[in-house]
Amino acid sequence: TQSYGLSKSDFFVVKTDADGNTIWNYHHGGSGYNHGFSMDFAADSGYILAGTTRQNSTSEGEATFIQIKDNGDTVWTYVHNKPNYNVRSVCKSTDGNYVFTGWTSGLFKSIYLIKMRPDREFVWTRTYASGLFDGPTQGYHVLRTSDKGYLVTGILEKNGTDVLAVKTNSKGSPSW
């Protein structure tokens, strides 16, 4: 969302009751561009948010993960200080961890999956190189599947733009 404060844009969450009345709202942002794209229920109540932070409109993104309590208070914020990581989606895994997808920027875009514990320690990181798909790729959504794996949907940019789906097992290795 656009901000009226010091930031160019912020993460913004609004919790409402069944009638649409605001219970609380939450925003997170620094002096640059902070884009929140996805959320899921946190492992220990509350919510996990996923997005990208940029210092300015032309800088590369840094994956940003935030956990907030059920009342909207911040539990923790983690910025993956590895430039060129754009995150777009999060889901809770069957073992109580979180799985994020997005893409790496740079010369060639590649889909990635990150599995992270609630204490912010990475379990694993997987990158699906653009060479596997014969062109740059971007991951936009991740879902948990019934076999405890993940399904990532996104795009393949080759002679136009095509929809792409990647199915993985529980360790992030591609099944198809």
C-alpha cells in the first residue's frame, strides 16, 4: 500500500470481525519500499507475512518475513540480507515451519523455495535455475500438497509469458 508517512509503501494488514468492522490494523515499513504480498496462520497463533523490501525504486529486493501476534503486535521481523531475493508467497508446512517462494533477480530470474523454522533458521533453500525451464522464471504462489510436498505456480518468460507449475516433495526437490 502507499504510505502517508516516511515510507514509500508499507506492509499493511487489517483484521476485521464478521461484519467487516476493523478490530486492528498493522503496518510495517522503513524509509524505502516495503511490499507485503502474502500471509498465512503462524505456527503458534498469529500470522506470518511475506514480502520484499527495497531501499529505492530501482534497487533489488530483499526477502522480508514478519510474524505478528493475533492482536497485531510484532513478534519478529527478518530481512534476508541477500539482495535480489523477491518473495511473493508463504504457506505453513505440516511440521509447523514456513515455506516461501519468489524469485532471484539479476541476469536470469530463477524460482526459489525457502523452508524456515519459526525461530528464523533456514531448514533448506532450493533454487530452480532458469536453465531447467529454458528461460527466466518467477514463483508467485506456494501451496502445501496432500503428500506433504509443495506446488509452486509462477511464470516462464520465453517468447512471451507462460504459466508455470513446479511440484516438489517435502524437501523441495522437484517431482515434476
